[in-house]
Amino acid sequence: MSSTLKTTASPVTAIIVGAGHRAIGYADVTFKHPELLRIVGVADPDPVRRQVAMERYGFGENMCFHDANELAARGKLADAVINGTLDRLHVETSLPLLDAGYDMLLEKPFALNEGDALTLTDCAASNGAKVMICHVLRYAPFYSSIKERILRGDLGEIINIQMAEHVGYHHMSIGYVRGKWSNSERSCSSMLLAKSCHDMDLMMWLMGETRPTAVASFGGRYQFRPENAPPEAGTVCMVDCPLVDTCEYSSKRLYIDHPDRWGCYIWDALEHLENPGNEDRIALMKSDSPYARCVYKSDNNVVDRQSVMVQFASGATGTLNMVGGAARDLRTITIIGTRGEIRGSFESGTYTFRHPNPAKEGFSGGYDEEIVDLKQAVVSDGHGGGDERMVLDFVRFVRGEPTGAACTSIFDSLIGHLCVYKADQSRENGGLPIFIP
């Protein structure tokens, strides 16, 4: 991927739709690269968020809108939209904006089912819109380096790819037991789609031109169920639970003792306060906030572990194991090819490349080994350094300049989404293989 952008062109202008922490994080690239990106408006039903965005990026009230429909009704006021709305709103907010002529940076998953996905891709195609999906992990140095190896032919033809995502206990509880994606009837999303469509997209991207032909999957809700609660457990950790100071999932231990760890999720209910303090946070954790509830007595209904198997047209196979409630967040990958193999961990920022060398000693045959250390290239943006790189590639995408291998148009992203939909369909039918035409 080219590391430079043309600075003689005018900056790409963008309007934020859904001013949550993800969209704001992408938009903040303007502070580092004002010559490339300029934020000129916001659409969000929350007046506090509209005000914050207006002050943060320096545009006027005339560029503040209640929602995507109000913005679209005004015609095209910028080059692009950064759509960071809730998953269930992606399609309904994107359609009118694409029809209005905007290009778009759209958060994943871009649609919650196959029908909506095809509707949105058809809309993008009919409007000639440039829609890029926020598969930021493609841009992380760890995964982009592996992709470069594959493109060079270092691994030969891929035989098998094995991926695992371990969702840490604190992450699991905040997002998928207590939080936004804990109940599929509210979020309209499965956990595999909300959490691991990144991973399925990576698998499709790394596998290259070969397409998946069949998917099978098993999984369910194992740990976070009422019958697994300790006998003495209460229902609201800081109100009626004697285990509030000892349980790994205590809202006091996870959120009050560490208020900044997941603040963008937990404390959004306090955004209307100018300077919320610890007393405000404690009061929230003693209220009916979903984050105050016992993890075993919540209304979550999504899986806490799921295994996916994929068959590719080339004959290669792939697996993805997503497991919630682990001691730490961890993504691992192993790729076996006809000429070499890679094994690594995203969080460590390192991977090992091996290829056979019969001249070397070894009980089962010798090999050469190279350890690739990319830790210095990783920044703490939550996605291994991918966020900024993705936004800069989006600028290229909108300008019509050459983009990198990671650039994910909505059409590129579709196959990974389809695999997730089919995997959930298979899981719901006892692991029955689902074929992809």
C-alpha cells in the first residue's frame, strides 16, 4: 500500500452520521491530516452529540442534522459520509445517503441479513457509489504483513487456514452479556456477526481469489445462564450481591474500579452530565442499567462460543473458533501452504514463518524459520494500528487514487458477510452444511 497521498488536491469533506466513539475515532484523523480530510457536519438524534461534534470539528449549526433522512433531503453537502450508526441502522441510514450521491465509510457489519446485504450492494452499484467497509484489521501491520507474504508466493498454495478469537471475560460481559449486542432481538445481530465478521473477512481476504463453497457451524450459550450463577448471587451486583468484591464479573470490580476501560460503552448514559464523577457512576451501577446486572441473570441470548468450518473452491479448508469468557482477548492465526506456513498472535504483534529445508536436521525433517516482529508498528487504537491507515486509504478510494491491497469495498466485503449468515444458519440447524452458490 502506498504510504503517501497527494496533498495538492482538496481535502475530502465528510459528514458524520451516528456520532458514537467509532465514527469519532475515524473522524479524528482530520486533526493529524487536515490537508486530507475535513469534517463538515453531523447527523445524530442526540443533541448532546451534535453539539460535541460541532465544537470538536468547527462547523456551524446549519450542518447539524437530526438523522440520515434529514441530511439526505438537503442533497449532497460533502464528498462522503462516515456512517457509525448502530448495526441495525446501517442499511436504513445508508440507502437515502447513497441515493443522494454520497460516497461512504460504513461500519461493519454493513447489513444484518442476506436480503438487506444484497439490497445495499445493489443500491451502491446503481448509484456508482464508493462504499468502503470498516474492516480495520486488514490494515493492521500484523495482518497486512501476512497478506504481503501470501501475495509474494512465500506460502505457495494455501491448504488450510485456522483462526481463533478469544473474547476476554471483561470484553464479553461489556458487549455480549450486558451490552449492545447481548440480545439478538434488540440488536438484530448475532455475536458472530457483531464480533467476528472481522475474522471471517480476514479469512476470505487472505484466501484470495478462491471462493467459499460451503459452511458448517456449531455453537451456543454455555456459560452465561441463570443455572450457572453462584447460589448466593444477587441480581444487581452493587445492590443485592454478597459477591460484589470477589466475582470476576462484578460490575464494581470491572467498571467502578476501572472506569476508563470501557467508558465509551458503560457511561454513555452519563453523557448529559458535564463532569460526571464517581458518585454518578456508582449511582448508575445501582440502577436499572444493563451494565449493573448479574451476568448470569441478564437477558442475553447470543452464543458465547461458536466454531465455523469453511470449504473453499480450491479444496482448501478454513476454521474459525470464537470463544467468549477467556482470561484475555486474543486472536491467533495459522496458515499452512504448499511451500511454507505462518503461525502468529495479533496481540503479540509477531508471527513465525517456516518453510521446509530437507538439508537441516530434524526428526520429521528440517525447516528454516523467521520470526517477524511488528510490535513497533502497532499503536493503541484497539485495532493494532489499523484505524488511521484505513481512513487514509478511504481518502484515496474517494479520490480515485490507487489504494492498497486491504481496501474493502462493499462488494469485497459481501462474501465474508454471506459466510457469517450461512454459519449462523448452519448453527441454528444443528451444524447442517450450508452451500454457497
